[in-house]
Amino acid sequence: MPANRDALAPAALTSLADLLHYRAAKQPHDRAYLVLSDRGAEGAEITFAEIERRAGVLAARIAARAAPGERALLLCPTGIEFIIGLFGCVLAGVIAVPMMLPRRQSARDASAGIVLDCAPRLALAPRALIDGGRGDLVGRVAAGDLAGNLEWLAVDDDVPAAVPDLPQAPAGDDLALLQYTSGSTSTPKGVMVSHANLLANLAMLKTAFGNTTQSTYVSWVPLYHDMGLVINVLQSFYVGSLCVLMAPVAFIQRPLNWLRAISDYRAEVAVAPNFGFDLCVARYRPEQMDGIDLSRWKLALNGAEPVRADTIRRFSETFAPHGFAASSMYPAYGMAEATVLISAGRRGAGPAMRALSRDGLQQHRALAPRDAGDRQTMVGCGRALAGERIAIVDPASRSRLGADRVGEVWVAGPNVARGYWRNAEATAAAFSADIDGEANHCWLRTGDLGFVDATGELFITGRIKEIVIIRGANHYPQDIEDTVQRCHPALRPHGGAAFTVREGDEAEKLIVVQEVERTERNRIAPDEIIGQIREAIVNEHEIVPDQIMLLRPGALPKTTSGKIQRGLSRQLWLAGSLDRL
């Protein structure tokens, strides 16, 4: 094998277009991606050179219809078409907008909001979906296209077109992606990720992971998610390794097939949110693990939601007989506003865990527990990446805090994105923060709470924001509350709160409390309404609430201006002090 096969892509690369040409020239016949069927059988595959060729064909078609800087929706399921669509946009100078396929019969679908926000010129999807393979996909997306300016292109129509030359290769400061932060809000925000941001974070990942062309990946994480797109698809491309792709639904239905694929392809890197590791343990059957060897799995990245100590322990113990090493577990922390990854540990070092005082954390300090009842085990998320800075800041005074002091996590570095698409106010609030007494530094406010210990390890303790995170997906509480209040006329509008609670190291649980209209409180069947609420939340948000409580009118705490106090609602629920019906 040539000596340069494991070399890092040259620093001279300034865009994903450069990266595409580099890999196609260095490894033209090597497999870049392989797609597995829902049962684990090998399906479509593609080499680096073939990606370059097909992306060039698509780019010519895109360039004939859209000018550089215009937007194109990527509406492709996990597979080769998504990757061709992404690089086709790159070569045409068009900004790609990865988007989840619209949900059937969902009043909360975010696609219309995303379309309205980014005003795309094109929508890229496989021919089968455009022609009706998934219900009225075109109609549901077009609902947000009030100007009627959206044109559809089939990614898999691999027919060269006679068009003018492609535009000049994108520069580092040009936008590569709009990564939308939430699929559950009517006013989604698109993070503006430049080519320079991506290449910087990919270089950081390479240094942190220590991966090479031999570091095969196996991924089921959705490609419209920054973890699936950047950490898996683009990072494997960056180092020139094979990435084996599974559909997310295939993992949810048969999670042990993910582990079998890791074994079959001798994968070194495979990542998932915390719930993914829990699901593998829950579905564990010894007879289904026959012949599976996980000893080659060196980087089991756990991120995208709070990392639980019990999850790490259960997974490591369950799969140790199949070769999994506890030292391979690799907690990390990131967000789309920083391209993807913010902090990570050392390869092979295993997770850093620390026993802390619950009472101390409530006082924003990382202290040793008084006794077993005060003990809470927290998992470290590694340290700042090369070329990046992390600060813990008092969110009120904006003063820097020392070791073991809990505050808001702030980040600065070349991986921090440009801001939110056409949202100057939100951009200024999140991307232009200054630490008191420290001039000439512009920081990203993450909205997350945490602390850094004396060694530099970052621990995430909670969230300032009220986003509900269940199984790695973000859900805005007001959306869940709106779903509840629309499902039955007896439920009072603006009279509910949705929040999460956690006991010990268990996964977070969704709690919903909701007032009943005064005129209905003596005429309803509470169990029936609770059942309707549960069904509505499952159908609209694809999550199951742990508990639902009906409240008497006026029982929900609000501010004097009428705003719902979700934090106080949570405290009262924990104390058993809410006035339930």
C-alpha cells in the first residue's frame, strides 16, 4: 500500500470540492460507501471516483437551474443518493439543506417552515420519491413554497446534460450547508456552515480520533443529522475510509444488526446517541450474537444527548463477552452551531466519570457527595479540540468561572459556524458573546450548563434552554403542549407544561401537566383524556410520555405577564405539590 494512503488531506484544501477531487485522485477504485438492506444484506456501493463522476453530472444539471449561493433541499433517505446530492451541490456552488423526509399526516411537520426560511430553488430526491414512492412528498414540501419557485431534480437520473461550465470552485468562506437545528419548531433556524468550518472540524476529528484509511465506519444515524452527516459520512471521506450505512429504522427494529455489521466489516468507528447503546442492551439476546466479535471496535462515540454512566456500564458489561472493551467507549459533546464536535476524549482512555453531590450541583458547584443519597455519577465529555477554546461563564454576569464551577459552556474556534440564516437577532445573541474583561474574543453561547475540572475535562450538567431531548432528538416543549391542547376541547389552551425529569442515572422522562377547562372538569373521563393525550404525543412527536397529569384550572404556575414557568412546574411536580384534578 502506498505510504501516503494514511496521510491527512493536505492543508491546502479549502472546500469540500477540493476534498472530493483529492480522494478521487488518490483512491479512485476504493469503496467509499456501502449501503446495507434492512436485513443486513449488501446493497448499493460506490467508489471515490464514481462519486466524483456522478456528482459532476448532477452538478451540471443543478448549475443549469440554480445560481451559486441559492439553496437546494436534500430530501434523500440514507444511501448513495444523499451523498451524490450533497457533492453535486458543492460542485455547483449551491448551498445544501439536509432535511428529514416530511412525515405523513403530521400537523407539526417542519418542512414547510424550513422551506419558508431558506427559500430553496431546488429539491433533490430519488426518482421514486418524486414520483410518489412516499405519499405526497412533493405536495408536503411545496406547502412551504409560497412563491412556487421550487423545482425538483431526481438525484439518480445519471444522464449528462449539455450546460455551461460549472462555476468557480467554492472558497472557504462560502456556505456549504444550512444545518437546521430542530425539526420540531414552526420557526426553525438554519446554522450557516461554511466549507472552512467543515474542514476545520474534520481536521479536529481526525486528530481526536486518530483514524486512518483503515478505520471503517458503520453508521445508522440519519444523514440529515449533523452527527450522521459530519462525524460519519464526511469524516470517513476525509480520511479515505469505508463507511457502511444502515437505515435508521433498520437499527430501531433490529439494533443487534448494527453490532453484527461492526463485526462483519471489522469496523473501528461507530457512533450513536446514548439511547442507541441502551436499545442494544434492551434487545440483547445471546443467540442473536453468535459469531459477533466487537474487539476491532475502538471508538464507540456516545453523543448528541446526555451520556449516562449506567448506560456505559450496562453496555460494556453486556457486550464484554463479545469482545467489546470498556476503554472503547468515547463520550463526546457537540452541536450544529460548532459544525458538530466541541469536545472529545483520548482514544483508548475510556470515559472519565466523577461522583458529585446533587446538592452541590443545585448550587452550581462540582463537589464530592456527602453520602450515598447525595451521590450522582457524571460522565466527562472530553476536552477542547485542537485549535479550539472552551470557557465556562456565568450566564448573567458573563464572567469566566474557575474549575468545578458550573456555568454556561462557551466555545470559540474555526469550527464555530457563521450564525443563523437570515436571523440577525438570534445570531447576535448566540454567536457574538464577550466574556467580561476579555476584549477581542467572540464566543458561541451554547445554552448548555457544565463545568471543567482541574484536568480540563468538560462535564455537561444540564441545559439553560428548555428543549426536551428524548432518544437523541430535540423537541420544543411548546410544540408538545400545543399538541396536547389540540387533542381535546376540555383541555385549556396555554394551560400546560412539558418538561423532563431524571432519577439517578436513568434516561430522561417526559412529563406533561395540563389544566382542564373549568366548565369541563366535572364532566370528563380523566383516564380517557389521558389516553388521547398520550396517543396524540406519540403520533405527532414519536415519543412516549412517562406521566401525564391533569390539573385544576389555574394550577399551572405562570409569570405576571402570563408566561408558563416550566422550571417551577417541574419543581412542583417533583415535590408532589401541583393541584391535580
